[in-house]
Amino acid sequence: MKINCLSCGHTIDIGDAYDTYKGSVRCFVCRALLEIRTVDGALKSANLLPADQHPPAEGTIERISDTG
């Protein structure tokens, strides 16, 4: 599954393992934290969390760039 970052527009590939998921996803390009909910492979909601509301990095999906 792919979603677009609400901050920078970069496409984030979160994989099929998160077809049904509720939690945080971090954009590896701009480091924005998104709170998402997916059901059966469809994005149901996505919100950009303000920097002061970022939870600890533990438990978030973070894709690491192969080029950096």
C-alpha cells in the first residue's frame, strides 16, 4: 500500500502488512509524523501530527532511504 505524505507529498510505501492498521507512520523524506487508519488495504483516515504531539519513535513505521 502506498500513501502520500501530507507534509511534503512524497509517496510512502508501507507495504501490504499494514492493510489493516491504526497508528503512526513517519515520512523518511521530511520526517513528518502521520496518524493513519487503513482497513482492508484502503486508507480510511490520515492526519498530520504537529511536532509537539509526536509520540516516541517506538511503534512507528519508518522507512529508511537506501540512498541516505
